[in-house]
Amino acid sequence: MTTTPPPARDGIGAKALTFLKQRWLPLVLLVVAIVFVFQNRDDTTISFLFLEWTSPLWFTLALVLVVGIAIGWALRGRRGKP
């Protein structure tokens, strides 16, 4: 008894499926980021020392995230060192 292999998936559908399997996390994060921006478009006032400015909430939160990542990156080599 011989078995024949299943037919190969060729075409655009197979390529799209492979792409989605390999890139699902970035696509989900992109959708989450887009939803986040659209839900946080209201302006917020930021006060720091003697400065004050107004910007969209999503931009303010993204800026704080970038600053936090930069601080973590700058301090990453100092773990365990006195």
C-alpha cells in the first residue's frame, strides 16, 4: 500500500497564510497601537517645573515610553555593579 503526499499548497493563499503565521505578533501589536491612538486623541496639559504644554494623550504616553526605554537601555550594563 503506497500513500501519496497531500497536494502542495501553491498560490497567493498559501503565501498569505505563511506570512500571517510568521508575522502575527507584529500585526496584532500594530492593530493594538492603532486602536490605542484613536482612543486617546484627547489633549492633555503637561506641567514640568516651570514649563507647561498641551499635546494629545497618546503622544505624551508614547514619549514617556520612549524615555523609559532609553533610561533602561542606558542602565542595562550597570546591573550588579556597585
